[in-house]
Amino acid sequence: MKVIFKLLIANVKMTVRNKQALFWSMLFPLLFIAVFGLFNMEKGGFAKVEVLDEAKTQLSETLTQAIKNIPAFNVEIKTSTPDEIYQDVKSGQVEYGIIIPKEIENLTNPQSKIDQPISLTLYYDAKNVQNNSVVLGTLQQFVTQANLNLSQAPTLLMLNAAPVEAKKIKYIEFIATGMLGMSVMQYGIIGISIALSRQREANILKKLLTTPLLLRDYIVAFILNYLILSVVQITILLAASHFLFNAQIYGNLFLVYGVAIFGTLIFLCLGFVVAGIAKTSQAAAGLAQLIATPMMFLSGVFFSTSLLPNVAQKIVQFLPLTPLLEALRKVSLDGQGIAAIKTQLVYLFIWLVVAFLLALATFRFTENKE
């Protein structure tokens, strides 16, 4: 244990002296946060609307299409429950939740006797004043026209608009968790692969084989060094986001750290894989960027993966950064606990096992002989 501690101190010193690596791993993500934090991304854009059609009739489809036709609205048809729609609005995931009840099918059935009006339920964020009048007006207009077309009898259809005190998630809070996941990925894949490749080029790893030092101790110290600096990196990013732009963590802070460190282990293993495949540090840098860059743009660092085409959404779910970001955002933005991220944790665990086995199979301490 004493040997591991001394090796850990030596590794930390070497890492701290590498100013270029420190810039790309810690200051570069901070620059992203600073740039996005200066823009007011809450202005304009598309408002998210969820529609739950429990009736699935021609009338309900007409209403759904009318909602889709509202300019600047991103409508998603859901198959969940009314309570889940309400929770989505309350948590700030969407601005509007519309529930078309199953009873609406009775409006077009001449044999159905309707004793009281059937209500369309609209959950909306009370703070979103700019768009509320448009949505309420459109739905009320549809209800009025539907009543005129259906019957000259008393009102058969009514709108039940229920304001919700929604938690407003700022874009900088979304970006901050994205930067957290991105920095963990880059620090693991790029940082580890280049560092190991350079040590192999300098014959440091080869010389270790001729010393009484156990390679196990060296690798443990090497990994601990990156885990400790990863915690420092996470702390700096979260602190900068909070104190510079008032970004909040709504969930358990320790769980955020736990998920991020779990992700760090995966990308550290992938860094070993890259170092094992690449013959030089330059090749390692190129291969690491080739792996990291697609994940940075497709896994949801800067925008939600729900904006991708359906086929692309299914594909990116298999990238390790995607479940990591989903888990981080469920905890930090939605305030959910470990039970809510069990699916993401399963994906991450599978990736950890796969990456670890690949690292064992590919990593080498000496250069390949031509």
C-alpha cells in the first residue's frame, strides 16, 4: 500500500506538470460552459408539447393535428399515463401536457348518452406567459368549433386548463451536465491513451518490467491518479457552473459524483484499449479523437437526443456517453434517485465489463515488433 501511495504521488506530479493536458481536460470544458452561459438560450425556440391520446378516434386525431400545426411547437405523441404527463410538465421537461380522454369517442357515437361535458386536460407551465395565450386560444377555439359541429345541445366538450408550478431547467444547467460527461470522456479516452503511449515510447513501461516493482501496483496508482484528478475536474466544472451562471443541482450531489466516477472508469478502460491498439502517441491521439468526437455530438452533450431521427436515437443509445448523460441529468436536473437510473446503470455496467475485457486483450507494455 505504501508503494502504491508513492507511485500515486509521482503520477499526480507528472500529470500536474503536463500543462497542455491540464488545459484540454479542465480549462477547455470551462470555456464551453462560459460561452454557452453568455447566451440566453431560453429565448424563443421550440416549446415542447406532450400529447396523450387515450381515445384514438378521428376527432382526437384532428385535435392532435391541430396542435402539431401550431408554429414553433415540438409535439411528441405519448403512450404513457396522465400522471406521467403531469410530472413531465412539473419537472420542466416539457412546457405543455395535453390529455385527450377516452370518453371523447362518445361524442361521435349517436347512441351514447352524455350527462356532463367531457374535459380535455391541459397542463401548462404558469411561468411561460409568452406562449400560454397561443396554446390556450388554439385549444379553446378547437373546443368551441367541435361543440358547434357536434350538436346544438348544451356544451359537450370543455377545456380544463390546469396551471402547474413547473421547475424551469435553464439551458446552462443542461449544458453543464453535458460538459461534465464530455470532460469525463475526454479525460479518460484521450488523456489515458496519450499518456500511456508516451510512456511506452519512452520505454518507461518496458523498464518497469525489469524492476522488482509490481506492475499491478503501478497500474493501480496510475488509475487512482486519474480518478482523483477526475474528482477535481468534476468539482471545478460544477462550482464554475454554479457560481458563474447560477446553475443548480436538484438531486443528490454525491450520486452525481458517483455516476460521473462510474463513467470515468469506463472511459479509462477505453483509454487503455486505444493505447493498446495505437503504435504511437500521435496515432493514439487521432484514434481517441475519432472515438470521442462522434459521441460528443450525438450522445446529447449540447442538445437532447430526442431531436435526432428515430433510427439515430436507437443507435446512439448503445454509445457509452449516452446512458452516462441520461443518468447525470435524471439526478442533477430531475432530482431523481438511484432507482430512476437503474436502466442507465445497467448499460454502463455492461460497457465497463466490455471495456475492461478489451483493455486486458489489447494493452501492451512494450512496442509491437515489426
